Amino acid sequence: MYAATSWGYRHPYICTGVRIAAGIWNLVLGSLLLSHGYRWGVALFATAALIFWAAYILARGKSECQAQ
């Protein structure tokens, strides 16, 4: 994953937890915006999907390194 920093590679569990928290925040905020009629809240759902994907890739990369 190219968006991860060297600190993120050294501490993948903390980074993954922060990314999951950010993704959940985007889902909550997007839901609130959509419930109040703001259609651009849908963009936050797409952002959350990208954040969750990045967290998955980072966590998967760490588990593959430990298996070797």
C-alpha cells in the first residue's frame, strides 16, 4: 500500500485501528448528512469504503509477513 508511512508499517495494528475509527466516523457523518437531506453525504460513504479497504490491505500485509 503506497499511502502508508514508515511509522504505519512499524505499527500496523494501531494504524489499522485508527483507519477503522475514521471509516466508522465517515459512515456516521454520511448517515447524518443524508438523513438531513444533504446528498453529498454519499461521498463520505465512498471515502469510508476506501478507508476500510486501506485498513484491510494494511492488516493483510502484516499477517502475511508474520506467516513467513
